[in-house]
Amino acid sequence: MASGLTMDKIVSLARRRGFVFPSSEIYGGLGSSYDYGHYGVLLKENVKARWLEAMVQERDDIVALDSAIILHPRIWEASGHVGGFTDPLVDCRTCKKRFRADHLADEQCGRKPSKRPGETSECDLTEARQFNLMFETRVGPVEETGQRVFLRPETAQGIFVNFKNVAQLARRKPPFGIAQLGKSFRNEITPGNFIFRTLEFEQMEMEFFVPPDAADQWYRYWIDERVAWYVRYGLRQESLRVRPHDPDELSHYSSATSDIEYLYPIGWSELEGIANRGTFDLTAHAEASGTTLEWVDGGSGERYVPAVIEPAAGVNRAMLAFLCDAYDEEVVGDRERTVLRLHPEIAPVKVAVLPLIPRDAGIAERARALHQELRRVMVAEHDDGGQIGRRYRRQDEIGTPWALTVDEQTLVDETVTIRDRDTLAQERISISRAREHLLDRLAAPWAPPARG
Ligand code: GAP
């Protein structure tokens, strides 16, 4: 994260360039809920695609799954969510605000924001009570008689209840994993720090089934793998740390959990959790459903309930970390520029094609043709609006790694200028090789430039 970076700067850039908007804005907004605009969608899709590549495409031992969001309600009883997925809450009878009882030190009094809830003589806090984070709804046309169901608060349970299907049909034996990406929902009552904590969010979860005596070894393996993934896609090592949970922090299912934390503008906070869930989930679902959920070796007849190692990441939190780490401001010449130094494979747009003199028919035509050619293989933008300097700055702010400028010389020698977002170096390359040149640069390893 750049020094002096505030969440306000990220929120303002995200808004200004159409990455993220407050949800339901024309109705006054809905707290902890956001909509993603064009560049936000492209960025988010890139994060998900890189995760799926690393988890499934580049490995032989993980398969993909897309389970339903609304699952049988008994799943949430067996998983422990109906009984235990709660936050302790207190209400203030004076200001009518609601707070997490275990986070009072981080909250602001509703009347005097410089004070903590309970700190002033006017504060009148209720006793803490447990509040379940799952959103409830009903299946069926008649509200009173419909079946009570839940929007999933994690994608993981859809994986556990499909263990048998996948183990049989995908012909996998432990150690093997099932990866799932998708929306989850939590009735979070604490305001969320932009997209860090929201009511609905996307998760990237993978449940890795292993022989129980190998669980610890795989737990450590997945912590290292997941840190390496964030570094591979541009997060600086110094902005990441691994924090093992204290025993009193562990979830009901976990025997060990480590958070990969990122140094967000709000301080070190969880980006992803890696948990050793042991045999808790498969055992619980086997007992509740009456279906045996074991691994049986066809040859030796050996049978056991596999332990589960779970790297569970949030797409939106990852996106926020990539934005924070990439954000930079610098003065070039006498002008200030804001630039997102995103990894090219994470950047929403890979290349911008800019006709230097848009009213010149020859230049305009070559630029259009080049854009058409490039957009077949990567996200490419054509921009002919305004001065060239302004167009460069627009692309810098959305993190476009390269800009190709078509100018008068193009019409003479069939070359274009390629401008590098990070170094600002410009060189001329042949227009006929532009596509290969960009594909080579996209495939090349990339590391964030050192901070000045
Ligand atoms: N299956 C385990 C599980 O769900 P978690 O730590 O509660 O574990 C995993 O969630 C990840 O999901 C978190 O590390 C975070 O990135 C993301 N996440 C959780 N709650 C979130 C929320 N309300 N808003 C945005 N992301 C959230």
C-alpha cells in the first residue's frame, strides 16, 4: 500500500472511474451494499479467472463445482450455522444504534462520534445478545406455510454435501480438492469499510480432502500456496502477513486457522482464511443425512473420513487489496498523475488504442482497424476523446498497462508508439506485430515497481 493512502482515495477513484458505486444510490443507498460498474466487473472477473486457473486449470488434483445458493435448510443445522453463526450485539437505547459487543473499542458513539459506545453518561447499552448472520427467506407461494430456507453464508457447505458425487464421478482420491466460486450472504451489522465487508460478496473457496494424518502438512502447504498467489499477481510481500488464530478465536469447526492479512488503509485485516477443518463437516453431514461420507479405497478396502483443508478467499476483498497495492500518485514533469499499477493480468483493460489526431481520416481508420484486431484476443479500448495527455491519464487511472498511439508516422512506416504505464517509456513497434508484442508482454512475469 502506498504511504498516505486512505480508503477515501480508493473510494473516490473507484467512483470516478466507474469501478464501484454505492448500491441503490437514487433511493439513498443501502448500507454495506455496492454495485460494480464496467471496470469493476472486468477487474473482478480477472481476479476470479486467475484463481480458477491456479486452482483448477494448472493442477491435476482439484475439480470445479457450482452448487446452489439456496440449499436444504438441514444443511445449515448440521454445519452449526443455525446454532452458532452469530455475532454478539448491543443496542443503545439513547442513539438507537446497534453495535458488535466484541468491537465496541472500534465503534463510534451515535451522539458523540469522538467517543466509544458506552463511554458517555448518556449512552444506555442493552445486554449483549446473539444475532444470527444468515439471511432467511421462504420457498413456496404462501409466506406462512413456505419452507424456511437461508441464503448461503459460505460456499463451502455446497462442496461438503457434494463430496460423494464428486469423489465417485470425478474419480478422485484424497488428496484432492473441490473449488467453488460464488455469492455468499451475511447480515453484517457493522458498517463495512467500503467493499471490505458487505451484505453480499463473492467467495473463492476450495475444500481439499486429505488423509487425516496428512492434514497439518497440507494446511502449511496451502498457506504458502495462497500467499504465493497474491504475490504472483502483484501484491507486495511487505503488505502481506500470515496470522495464526489464537485458540479462543477459532471457529467451531476448526482445529487451526491462519489468516492471510493485507495492510489495508484501515490497518492489517483478513484477506483470506486457511483452516484445518478436520473431519468436522463430513462427519456432521453424514450423521445428519444418514449418508456415509467416507473415502473407500477400491483396492485395499481401506476407509476413512478425510480431513479438510480450506483456503477461503473473498473476491471483493482481494479486489480491494489489488486496488490499494496498485494505487500510486506521482508528479511527472509539472503534472500530477494517479496510476493503478495493476498486474497486467488483473488490469481491467490491457491496451488502449489512441489515434493522435482523430480527425485525420487515415489515422482514425488505422486506429479503428488495430482496435478491432486486438479486441479479439484481449480487452482493448479505443479512445479518441480529448487531448492525448488526458487520454493517457484516464488509462493510467484504470490501470491499463499499455497504450498504442497511431500518428502521422504510422501512415508512413506502419509503426505505432507503445507507452508503458509504469515506466512511461515509449518505443515504436511495427503495427503488424502489435498483437504478438502485447501477447508476449502479457505472458511475461511482472512485479510491481519499487516504491519511490
Ligand atoms: N468457509 C469459511 C469462511 O467462509 P470466512 O473467514 O468467514 O470463512 C472467507 O470467509 C473469506 O470471505 C474472508 O477471508 C473474506 O475474504 C470473505 N468475506 C467474509 N465475509 C465477508 C463480507 N461480509 N464481505 C466481504 N467479504 C467477506
